[in-house]
Amino acid sequence: MIDIKSLSLSELEETITSWNEPKYRAKQVFEWLHKHFAEDTGGMSNIPKKLKALLDENFYFPKLEVVDVLCSENDGTKKFLFRLPDSNVIESVFMKYEHGYSVCISSQVGCRMGCSFCASTIGGKIRDLTAGEMLEQIYHISVHENARISNVVVMGTGEPFDNFENFCRFYERISDPNGMNLSGRNITVSTCGITDKIYELADKDYTLTLAISLHAPNDILRQQLMPVARAFTIGNIMKACDYYFEKTGRRITFEYSLIDGVNDSEENARELAHLLKGRNCHVNLIPVNPVKERDYSRSDKQKIQSFKNILEKNGINATIRRGMGRDIDAACGQLRRSYYENKA
Ligand code: SAH
């Protein structure tokens, strides 16, 4: 069955008119789904019973059941563990910033990219999430936290460009003026660098922020950390990023997780500066979140600062990411991992 929240307004119109119902009903239903975050047809008060029954028969509503919520005592970050109807579990993070509320969503159940520092990939990929399942993470949190979400980051479990079509549907629904109407400028998608999809994205007229997980300034080191780097070289990623910037005018973010003694030397910083010089970009330095299955630790404060200084001296804009909700294991995939371990 098709997930009703993944449908565009015109797809809903087509279906609803094919049932000999008036076209305007589609917009009403769309608004229930994407503006009022209806979880089923029950509360759709202006929709006739017969149409509700047809919707129920032909579509399914993406449903998330809360298994666990962890609340950070430091900064109000909340981490949600949700169960899907097929009993898979995914996680999403709700963060409060001075300028508003932000949600970090998962795009797949698990991940097949194999990055060596990441907990999300340990059990591999189980399945893709539908667009509706991506949306529902935001809608659910918005309703239950009674919060207007102003920022969305697709940086949870999964590689969004390995689930590109559903990701695009997700983007088009959440930015739809008849729905939540979130500006693309408030949406960030992070990829490990699947270059053909960067080109495809550049050719759409999306206004989102593209973040590239770089983590190393050269291919040799990158291949040690990220198996996907064997398929996509840094040179090709940079070409794709230049094309993206040319087409969209949107500044690209490069993510660089600093791992003690692995990719955090001054030489690494100089090489990164050289690579990015002249590009309109931003570097997000992330002190690595130690994952217990992995033998990595975070670089000390001084080293992180000097890495940042080298970038800045070379005219490259850099920030150090604040570790939100560290006390609740807010690193990718760690809550989900411990859920499966406890079950086993
Ligand atoms: N698959 C996408 C998005 C999910 S990961 C991607 O690779 O970009 C979101 C970001 O967190 C990526 O930059 C990822 O490399 C980084 N990350 C994963 N595990 C981490 C850890 N243990 N510590 C710090 N950053 C991590």
C-alpha cells in the first residue's frame, strides 16, 4: 500500500477525482495531513465519511510509536526512539536553540555506508524509509512537544542519497505552501558524498543547504575512514560541489569529525585549507562522539582550536559543533544500537 503522506497535492487530486469526488477535497485532505498533522482520517471533520473510507482502504498512514524518550539535563535535547509498524526502530532528535526548535531525522533503518566511526552502520541497512515516515518524525514531535519546528536536518541514521527519490518527495512535501511550508533554507541534508545525486540535486530548484561528510583532506585517509570514498574521490566530490554552488548559489557545509591522532594534525588542517581555498563554504568541526564498538576518541580542546585557527588563517570559515545532548548519547545511531542489544 502507498503511504498517503508521500503523495503530492496533484497526485491526491488525481486519485480523488478518479473516485468521482470533487477536486477541492484533495486540498482539504492534504491540509489535514501536512498542516494539521492528522495521524488518521478520524479527525478530518470536513471530509465526508465515504471519502474517508476510500482513503483508509487505499492508503496507509505512516505511524510512529514512542518506545523511549531520553531527555538531556544539559540543554533540553530529547532523543526519541520510535517503533514502525513492521517493528523496526528508528531514532530522531529534538533540539532547542535560541532561534527555535530543530529536529534531526533518520532517512533509513540502518545504513550501508560503513563509515568506521559511526554506530548507525554497524548492523547494515535494513530498509529505506518512505517520505511519509521521514515527515512523520517531524510531525509527531511537533504535535507531542507542542512546538513549531523551524529547522530540519537530515543527519540521523541512513544515507539520504541512497534513498534519493523518497528524500526528494520528503523535501517537496515539507516545503509545500499547502502544508508545513518550511523554507528550504531551514533544511539541511547531509551526505557522505554520492556525487551523481549531488548533480541531480543541483538541477532541482531546491533551496536547501547541502552538507558533505568529508572527514579527511585526502583520498588515502578518507578511504581508511569511509569505504564509500573508494567509489567517490574527493576531486569528484569537489567538482560536484562546485556545480551545486554554481547552480544554486547556496554555500556548502563540509563536516569534519575530529578523531584523536587520526585526522586532526596541523598538517591535516593545512591540507584541508588548501583543498577548500577559494570555495564559498563553511567547515563544521565535530569532536567525534566515541562509539563503544570503535576505538576512536575525541581530539582535545586545544587541538580542535588550533585546527580551526589554521582554517581561519587561510580564509576558511569554520565552527566547532556544540555537542548537543551528549549525556544522552545523541551520536548517530547509539540509542537504536543499545535498544537492539538489550533485546538480544
Ligand atoms: N549519511 C549521511 C548523514 C548521516 S550522519 C552522511 O554521511 O553525511 C551525520 C553526520 O554525523 C555525518 O557527517 C557523519 O559522518 C557524522 N558522524 C557519524 N558518526 C559520528 C560520530 N561517532 N562522531 C561524530 N560524527 C559522526
